[in-house]
Amino acid sequence: MPGEDFYPSRIGGTEQIIQRKDPIVYGDTQPDVVHTLNTSQLNAYHENGYIVLPDYIPEMATPPAR
């Protein structure tokens, strides 16, 4: 049915755990493309649901010197 929302939490339904309908990450690794995730990072994200990117924005993680 066109226009049907498969995620009930967005339409005022009750909270519930449902199976994911869409992929977590689209595509595969692209080693020739700058700023893409490598295989290890994609696997970690798929397994854990989050990813840690050390030194991604270091100026936000380290307070400025006084």
C-alpha cells in the first residue's frame, strides 16, 4: 500500500521493538573514495549500532588551551 509507514513509532503507535526493515548502512567499502568507512568500521557499526571515530573532530573533544 503506497504511503504506508512501516515504523509505528512515527505514527503515534505504542513503543515496541520491531525488526529493522531497511539496511543499517547502504553500499560497501570504497577504498578509493575519501572519507568512507573501512570494512572494520562497517562491521563494528553493524554489530554494535554505533561507531567510534577517534580524532574525527579533535577540537570538539579537547578543550582549548587557556
